[in-house]
Amino acid sequence: MGKLENGFQANLIKELKVRFPGCIISKLDSGYLQGIPDLLILWNDKWATLECKKDADAPARPNQPYYVDRMNKMSFSAFIYPENKEDVLDELEQAFKSGR
């Protein structure tokens, strides 16, 4: 993970903890399962995954679109980067509140 992406992810984790008090956030291991999203967020009885990118132009790695799409069908999953962060977090909040 690049330095810019790492910094974005660290700040995102802090923001998620404020936005979803009491949530549990775990970094997932792409070395174990190639393409698995970066973060798993557990909040109350809901879960979501987020794949962090340094910017909107950062390419997806092999299998990332597959897992983001598959997990989004199960619960909620998305690619997130600085340019779409607020939209994705708003969508995540709606998903958690609606019981999706």
C-alpha cells in the first residue's frame, strides 16, 4: 500500500469510529485472499467492507472488483477514495440504518 493510500486509510478509520460509535474495524489480509477489500467494519448487527484507494484514478488490482461487487450484494461494499469519501460514507450510513 502506498504512503498516500496508507494515510487516507488511517484517517478514514478514525472517521468511521466517530461516525459509527462502538464499531469494530479490522484490516483484511489480501495476502491470504487476493483482492479482498482493505477494511471490514462491524457495527451493531451490520457489516461492510471498503477498498481504499489513494485517488479516483488508482487502478483496481486483480479480483478487487469481484469481491467488492460480491460483498456489496451480501451487505455493503465499495471502493473509497478522497474524491468520493463523503458519498460512500453517506451510502454506508444509509445501508446500516436501513438494515441492508
